[in-house]
Amino acid sequence: MATILIIEDDMAIHSLIKEALMLNGFDTLSAYSGTEGKLLFEQSEVDVVLLDLMLPGMNGEEFLQEIRQNSTVPVMVISAKTDQQSKLELLSNGADDYITKPFDVQELLVRVNIQLRHAAKASFSGMKEIHYNEISVNVDTREVKVNGETLHLTGREYAILLLFLENPKKVFSRANIYESVWNEPYFDGDKTINMHISNLRNKLNGNETNYIKTIWGIGFKFD
């Protein structure tokens, strides 16, 4: 059974989320501050984190930065901030999803299940490790290394990398990538894919090898 860590200091919202998750068969852990959430995260096996931003003690941005040092567990931000810049910054800094308050509980449940499917998908035809030139991926631990150095990828970046590794040299449109990784319809003009590709490319290119090629007017390929 999947365990969801809820980090939310608003008691009413916290209770609403917790009840909905439990009614749908999830185990839950509750934290009401970023500091408490980090402690629970380090002491427990967590499958998805639901993270508020405005928290006492360690705030949501700080929590995200801390755990992204060594974990790719999906983090879904739930925030009252509605501006596009805040959303893009959080996604760029390691969040896997961003839900704006007030939110629909059923939509939240669907998005949690999507994150769990993404994590479960990290099986590569039964392989325990994937090797591609200087890149190695341990499927069990989700650890990614380039030339022996560990890369700290977000859940989305990891899923995109696996998609490329499954299909080296195949050209993917932005819609192909979005619909494969997000499991949602792609809307033309959405810059989310460009942002994640740019972040993944920068992390992979630390060894000066350009793995992700841009095919102008079409999309991207891994080569």
C-alpha cells in the first residue's frame, strides 16, 4: 500500500486530504511543519509527498531543496500561489506537480495515482541496471550516474531520461514526451517540456557530452 506524506499546516485542508486518501486505500503520514515533514521523510518509506509552501519552521521551498539532494520521491506542491512564475520555479527546482488551492479532491487523487504510476514504471524490461555510454541507471534505487558521478534528478527528469533510454535515436515531439510522462493531453504552447528538457540536458552535459539533440520543428532525440 502506498504511503503519502502530507505536509500542510492548515488543519481543515490537512484533514480533508488525509480523509480522502485513507478512503481510497492509502496510508498517510501527517506533518504540520517543514521540519516535522523532513524528519518523517527521513525516518519512513514514503511514496509521494504532498507539500504546502507556507509552513512554519522550514518552508516548502527549503524542504524541497533539502530532499532533492538525494531523493527522487515524487513531490506534489499544493499552494495558494497562482502566478505562472512561482509554478515554473517550483517545477524547475524539483517539484513533480503543482496544484493550486482551492483544489478538487478527485483531481488530487488522480494526480497522486499518476505519480505512483510514474514511479512504478521505472522497470526497464526487468533490467536492474541500464547502461548507455557514460550513463548508468540503477532501476531499483533510481540512482543515475554519469562517469561515476551521481546526478540528482527530479521525478519528471528521471521519467524523461528513461523514455529516451528505451528509445535511443527516436525523435520525440513535445506532445509525445508530455503524454508519455505526464499521462495528460498536451496543449500547444506549454513551455513545461522545454524547461524539463533544459534542466535534464544541463545535468547530463556535465561531462560535455550533448546527449539530447534538438530536432528543430519536431522535438528531441537521445543520441
